[in-house]
Amino acid sequence: MPFIDSHCHLHDSRIIPDLSVIIDRAVNAGVKTMVTCATMEENFELTRNLAMDHPSVAPCFGIHPWFIDSVSAEWEKKLENYLMAIPSGVGEIGLDFVDKEADQARQIKVFEYQFALAREMGRPVNIHIRKAWDTLIHILKRVGKLETPGLIHSYSGSADMVPVFEKYGLYISFSGSVTHPGAKKGIQALKRVSPDRFVIETDSPDILPFFSGIKLTGRNEPANLAGIAEIAARRSDADPDEFICRAHTNSLRLFESIIKKERNDGSPFR
Ligand SMILES: [Zn+2]
């Protein structure tokens, strides 16, 4: 059964030294595509190179809300250039109001700029939202339903908001956080999401999943996606095969424009 990791960070310094082993392990575990998200200008080039060098890697470019202070004077142009240069999505972009000291107005400005660019260019968008749900809904009400869909990564909102985001053309992405014993809210959201509106991700190297009986330490990696999918299916009372198949179909639909197609003989090409 094939998998698509809808959100990870292969450019991360915890991944790069073992990149080829990590990609091999992922592909052997059935993870045929990894959607890797840059987070700041500094890792745009590396993200592009990863996508050029590895047929299983699909890139997204964006400024993460944690790194808005790192931007150069030309960041908007730079972002647009990378998006033009290669089939790619916009991300990881978003709003994170967990830190009470965060400059929310600036985050909103940077997010709105990138979100508008994604819509203008017709690119899928990979969104990070923490404790900023009302602000996102407010923005969505203004822009209306997305023509090219996007996802909310490692969804941490309420089950009640799931249909609202679906209505605006967003997919709900579930990470290894739903494998943890206390993940009640995440499981409620999983049970609420429409069959054609969810995808799965690892957020590697972060969000280490909880596999009972196996002690995972250190960094997370895309090969863990199969285990995450099985636990997520079981905990939401879904048939694992059907769950995995739907997650794959949904991700293909969402990232259609940036995933490299395969030849009939299975060998990948750009
Ligand atoms: Zn991420």
C-alpha cells in the first residue's frame, strides 16, 4: 500500500547527515512521496535541491510563523522565484499564537501575503495553525473557498471546526500526535473528518509517534508513517486498508500538481 507523507522537513540538520538512508527506509516502507516544507529563506535552496535530486521528494516553499523575523528585504521576490522555478506548494506558512509575546499582527501580514500568492499561482498550501483558529476562520471568510486546496498540518483544533475548514477547501492532516495515549481531541477530529478530506503526515524530524512496545527516541522519520496510519485507523474505528487507501487518494488529489508522475514500469520521472 503506497503512502504520501503530506508534511515533513527533510532539509532539517537532524535528517541531512543520514538523508539517503532515511529516504531509502521511507520508500521501502511504502512512502512513495514526501512533501517537504522549507521554513525560511535559508533552507529554500536545500529544499529545491532535495526535490531535484530525489524523485520521491515534492517541495513547498514558505516562511514559517516562527521565523518571520529572519526574512530579508527581498523575501517576497525570492519566494516567488523558487515557486516559479519548480513544481511546488506554498508552506510551511501559518499563524502560531502559543507564545503570548509573538507579534501577531506581523504573523498575520506575512501569512496573508503567502496565502494570497498561493491562490494567485494556484498552488497547494501547507498551513501551520496553533491557537489562532478564530484568526484563520476570519481570513477564510474573507477570501472564500480555495480553488486549489490546502491542508492544516498536524491538526490540533476542535472536531467541531473540521467541517468549517472542509467547507473552505482545506484538508485536515493528522500526524503521529494521534498515536499518543492522551490524544483524545485528535481522535475526535479524526472521527469527524470526511472520508475524502483527510491526509496523514509525520512532520519529521518532529512529533515522534508513540508505538506501544517500541521505544522511539531522537528524530522522527517518514518511514514511521505506516505505523502512524495503522494506529490512527484503529483509534478512529476505521478499516486500516480503507483508511490508508483514502489518505493516499486524498493526498494525490491535494498535491497533484507537485507530485512527480511515474512511468508504467514504476520508474519515477520528473
Ligand atoms: Zn512542520
